[in-house]
Amino acid sequence: MKEEIEINEEIKKLVIARIEARMPLNIKISIGGIGAMSKDEMIEHVKKEDEQGKQIIKMHINFIKAITSGKLIKELNTV
């Protein structure tokens, strides 16, 4: 069973801050069936909390959880 992520304003602010800090302006990222999005488009989807925004939020939160739990490092060390 997948864990549901509660999305609130603090979570959205965290994800937006990560996008602003990590993503260059001249790059577009394709996320699954969502299609290619620019930095500004990703931020708008997160702010709207539409389906694309929810997917972006879940992706960032799952990445943060993998880092903090040590799971990411463990997986990288098996490669």
C-alpha cells in the first residue's frame, strides 16, 4: 500500500524552494506522462496543486525521505 503524502502550504514551499535552488532556467524536465516542463511551469503546477503538481510534490518528498532514511546511499552503494 502506498503512503499518502499530506500536502500543505509548508510542503509546497519546500518543494518550490528545492525547484528554485536546483533547477537551471534553461532546462526542461520530463516527468512520466506529464511531458516536458520548465522551472516556472513546475512551480506553477505545485502552487495550483493540480495533478501534475501533486506528482512533482510526491517525487520531491519521496527523494527527501530516501536521503534522510539512508535508503538512497544504500542503493547507490550496491551499484
